[in-house]
Amino acid sequence: MPLLIDLRSRATTQPGYISGETLRNVNDPQDYVVISTWQSAEAWKEWEASQGRAEIQAKIDALLGEKAVYGIYYYG
């Protein structure tokens, strides 16, 4: 959880970031879903490609033993 908090904290300072939330599975407390809202897919992609985000994500992936899965979704 501290790595997710650090990741969110850094995301909040990025251009295009609107909001975010972290959800924890009731039946599997090790399972999280992180949702962030951005002004555009391009703003998200810039954050996704950033070195700072990649460093934290690598630490998260190492703890999980697998790479995180991402998707871009639009409202509606």
C-alpha cells in the first residue's frame, strides 16, 4: 500500500490528472484495483511513460511477482 500511495501522490502533480481511487477486493485483500481519471488518454500515456512512475511500478511488480495490467476506458 505505501507504494500505491507514493504512486498516487506523484500522479496528482502530473498535467491532466483529475482524480484517483484504490479499491480492495473484499474476498481477497491482496487484490487491488486502482482507477485514475485523466483529462485525456494522451495525458495518461505521458504519465505512464515517465521514469518516476516506471520506477515505482517496477517495485510494485516485483512484490506482486507479475506485471500490472492496464487499460484505458472512456465514460459512456
